[in-house]
Amino acid sequence: MDEIKEIKGRDEQGRFLPGTSGNPGGIPVGTKHRATAIKEAFFDAFEKTGGIDKLIAWIEKTKSNRRAFYLMLLSILPKETELSGEIKGEETKIIVIRNNKSADEPSRIPDELHL
């Protein structure tokens, strides 16, 4: 009584046939990835709390705010990043290369960034 059950979309060994999904329902079209939803929520909160103008005012308020901003920036930028722009009226180019020994070790702000 070797009854072989035929399962739709699979071969004799039970493997899925090419073009057949193991989860035919899948994720509904238009569903946002969790990271995308978090990023959008962050930007919404940023705009509601004053946006770029308020951030710049906060950064310029104290040296410790400036330092906190640079540390946050270093933590979210890719490992090697090139930044350019105007600092104190002068065209400036900075290349930031992070080379931390471990993820737990805090980033250090290079001396040339202490403006």
C-alpha cells in the first residue's frame, strides 16, 4: 500500500518545481520592510521637531552638542565616507574612514573635526 500523495508544485522527491513558491501567499504587495518604516518614522519625527534649521542651531549651540552630532554621524555613515562643503566660509573636503577594532568600541572624532 505505497500510496504516493501528489502535492501540487512539487516533484517526486517533494522538492519545489522551478517557478513554484513554498509560500504562494507571500508578503502582500506594497508591504514596507521594517527598516523602511523605521526610517520614515525617524524622518517624520525629525521634521516635526524642527528639521535641519533646528538641528543646525542645536549643533552650533555648544561644543558638546557638536561632538555628540559628529559621534552620531560617524555611527550611521558607511565605513568610508567623503564629505565636502563649506566650513567657516572655506571650501572643505573631509574623508572619514572608520577603523574600529570592535562594534562596541566608540568612534573617536578626529582632531581635525574639532571645529
